[in-house]
Amino acid sequence: MSELLAAERRLQQAQRNGDVDELDRLLDDRLIAIGPDGGRHTKDDDLNAYRSGTSVIDTLTQESLESLIVDTTGVTFVVCSVTGTYGGKPVSAHLRYTRTWSYSENVGWRIVAAHIATL
């Protein structure tokens, strides 16, 4: 469990820092994420948004975190307050992230699916 929680912390720090290299390590190439607007996004969509500056997180404050692990699958349920820019527009939101992680010996925990909802 501690490795999964460490991966979640690394992800949040990478988001805060706009660290595309770390995000690349933590996001599986097959990632499908559903945003708060219902839009479907891939790993490349996410990384390109950080690279281009259309996605910038100024603050990301974790309010709660729950997790579970079944074999090599983990899920994190995180509530955060977030401010920044998304799609080039200012955003201030209270969000619930549900992230499904897959574990393998050679790469550790990586996100394969995510859903983000506005609270």
C-alpha cells in the first residue's frame, strides 16, 4: 500500500511542478481519463497540455485520500482543491479524482484510467 500512496504523492507533485518527465513515467501509454466536462483524454493529450502551457496547476491541495489494492491493481480516491489554468482558462475547483493504477515489477505503479468529477 505504501508504494501506491508514494506514487500518488509523486503524481500530485509532478502536476504541481508541471513535470512532464515524471508524468510520463506515472501515466500508462494506454491511459484513458474522463475529465470533469465528460471529455475523453489520453496520456498524450495530458502531456501535451502541460508542455504547451494550456494546463498549469498553481495550487493542488489534497483534502482526503483513500486507496485499495487487489493483486496488481490499485485505486486511489482523492479530493483536492485546485487552482490554475485548463484549456487556457483560469480554473478554481474542488475535484474528486478516481485513479486506477496497474503494478508491474519493471515500472512500478502507473495510471491506466482516471475519472475527475467536480464537487
